[in-house]
Amino acid sequence: MKKLLPIFLIVLVLEIYILIKAIEIIGFIETILLLLLTAVVGIYLAISEGRIVFRNINKALSQKRVPGDDILSALCILIGGLMLLLPGILTDVVGITMVLPITRKFYKEIIKSIMENMLLKGYNRIKFRW
């Protein structure tokens, strides 16, 4: 959690900066409408992509295969969908790119790399502390 706090603060400052610049360039109402539009379109994409991924997971399980890649896709869609619920242009862009299949591959590779590094360091559990 100590490592995430600076990241959250940096993202917050960037979001405020980008929103101020967007308001200066396209106006207040237009910026709000843009945020609402990206949220609605993004959530629709997350739901439709989520259905496809869960269908693939069920198909793999019925064929007695481990759906590892689809589980990573589901994780990306979940995180992307949550990011789309946050107000801000930067989080909307990252959220949509996590939901779209073409750009989701990039995030899946990052997650795989993080998990491989955790395994190499001897981690065998994911701990969440609130």
C-alpha cells in the first residue's frame, strides 16, 4: 500500500491538470459531456467484453482446460471497468484500453510479468491489507 499511495497522488494531480486544460480548450459543459460519454461507452464495452470472456472461460472449463489467458482478460476488464467509473480523462483512456481486446494484450503482459517476478521472489500468495 505504501508503494501505491504516491502513484494515486500522481494520477490525481495529472487528472486535475488534464481536466483544467480540457475545460480551457473545449469548455466546461463539453468536458463534462466527454467524461459522461466515455464512461457510458466504456461501461458498455466492459459489459459486452466481459460476457465474451466469461463465455470463453465456461467453454474452456467444459473442455477441462485451464482458462488462464481468459482469467487475465477478465481481470483487465474488471480493472478497466472500475477505472471507467472514476471521473477523469486519464483513467478513462486507461480503462478503455484495458477493456478493448487489441490493447488489452499489453496489460496482460504486464500482469504476467509482475506475477512471474513475484513467483521468482518466492511469493506464493497475494495479500490484501486494508
